[in-house]
Amino acid sequence: MVSPSVFDLTATEKVYMGERASVAIAQEADRMGAQRVFLLVSSSLNAQTDEIDQIRKALGSKVVATYHGMPAHAPRAAVLEAAAIARDANADLVVTVGGGSVTDAGKIVTICLKHNIREHDEMDNFRVYVNDEGEVIKPVFDGPDVRAIICPTTLSGGEFNPLSGATDEKVKLKQAYETRLMAPVTVILDPALTVHTPEWLWLSTGVRSVDHALEALGSLQSNHFADGMAASALELLSEGLSRVKADPSDLEARLKCQVGAWQSMIPIVGGVQMGLSHAVGHVLGGSFDVPHGYCSCVMAPAVLAFNASVNGDRQKRISRAFGRPDEAASVIVDEFITSLGMPRSLAAVGVTEADHALVAENTMHDFWARTNPRTVEKAEDVLPVLKMAAG
């Protein structure tokens, strides 16, 4: 019996793989006819390397403003500050170079420019939320006129997604924003740019992309195309991350990781819903300031074990992708994350048993809690998986 499904495509037009960022950005700015480029970049790359200077040199007089210093999890205040600088510079193209928070912020900046968002509370009109009846509400609004080019330096994969996240500092929750044209017009995967990324950040965000693939393969609403992308992503990421751990200068392995991260995002972008690992992860980041990648490091194996009673057959494909078809996916993923030297418990990232009730409560505000394979209807349903991940 065939189950019908629909795959949503984004508005990203081009992906460069292996080209130097400075060259590709300049080519794309020319192609788009951009004359006033706003750079939103990593502070460390800006201060400690010549990578951003090389990009400025390639763009020449087209660079009209630069913002660096975006905090983790893209707090609203910093996003609005960056948007104000871009607005004052009359930017006609946004270019981001950095990790997941820089990527998220750059995409939301394009919405702030389109809708003249200047104040903290104005962002409420555009965020995705769960209402009192448990329904996911996605506001409908016009997409941006000023598009973004994104050069990621980590493996979170947000550069391929029309959905982006920013943290509301008032309630300490990371919240989503989504519209099709918020996806970048171009993505540039430059492995040489990533050698400056700290090892813990590269590897942990790589696990984040592994988690995208895990939850796609675990989803009861996936499809053959999404499953194929997710399985391939696991193969590339498991090899690539292990190779980079052994030899940080291995650029081919870094590009494998980047392509694997891209493939891991394709199911999400296409409409496959994630589950409890992502939902809890958003809370750990927004409410407890746990680094983005670490959230998956501590939650993914526990969620696999939690869900195995309802999607165990689907988890077998995860085991096959790791080359261990006869073993439990939760055990394989646990051992893989441990081999990378990543934290493996909530306690290891500073979240104690006393925090579990708040984590569970806040998780129910995340739309992906409602699409977990094993039904989660109330905060108390989240507590068992938190206990498994407690350490």
C-alpha cells in the first residue's frame, strides 16, 4: 500500500562545494547584482584569522557594514541590533560567515528588514508557537526582499532550512521563525574555512546533524526519498567525523561532513517532522544555554531508546547505516558520540535532576514535541527520557 506524501522545496538556488568562500561570495554577489553587502560574521574568524579580510577584499567597495559578536542561540536583542545596522546601511544582500547562531540570525535579519521589525515584542507576530489546544501555529507573512548567502563553519545544517531560531530573553525560550524565502539564495560549503572551528564545536554540531538523520529515519511520517537522504547522511557523517577527529587537517573528510549535514537537513526541509530529541534540545539551548550541538550529544541515544517500542523496525536502518545491523541503534549512537569525546549526559552539561520538571514543561511549548513517534501529550511524559539522559 502506498502512503501519499509531499516534499517541500526551498528557495535556495545554488550550493558551492569545496570552493573558497571569498571566491564564491564575490561570484554570487556579481551574479545577483548586489552593490551593498552586509556581513554578519563570527567574532573569532574576524579577529583571529584573515578569512573575513579575504572576503572583504574580494567584495571590495560592495561591503557597507559588518556585524560580529552574535551570542549563542541568537538572542532577540542581538538579532535586532544586527538588523538595525543592515537597515542603516541600506543593505541589498546579507552574507553570513560563522556557526549556527550566526546563520540563524542572518536569516531572521532578512525578515526584520522586510517588515521593519525594530522592537523585541514585535518579533512575537512572526514566531511559530503552540497554542493552548496543542496546535502548532505558523504565522503567514511575506518573505524577504533582501536575500542571504550563508557560509557555515559548523555542521548544524540550518543554512539549508527556511526555518530559523532566536531566543526570547524575557522567557528564556528559543523560538522558531519560518517562511520559504528566508532560506538563503546560496550556500557555500568551504571545508578550508572550517579548520578554524574548535574541535568540540565541529564534532558536537556534527552530532546535531547525525540527530537530524536519526529522527528522520525514526519518524513514522517519513518517505523513501527522505529515508535515503538520512541514511546517506549517517554514512558520510559517521566516517567524516571520525576522520576529522583523527586528523583535523583532512579537508576531504570535512567536506564529507558538510555534505552529510546537508543531506541530513533535506528530510526536515521537505516536511519530515522531528521528535523529542530536537524538542528537548531547543529547551536545553534556550533555557539552560547548553551549546547547540551538545543538546543532541546528550539526548539522541536516550530518545532512540525511549522511542524503540514504537519505531524499532525503522531504527534498524540506522543500525545498518553505521555498519552494525544486528545491534540496537541507541547503543551504537551512544558509543559513536562517546568515541568523539562529547558529553553524554544532562549532568555533564550542567542540567540537574532539579531542572527536569522545567525542561519537561518547556518542551511542551516546542512544536516537535507533538510529532515524536512515541506519543507525548503532557510534561510528565517527557520525564522518563530525561531520566535516561540524566547520567
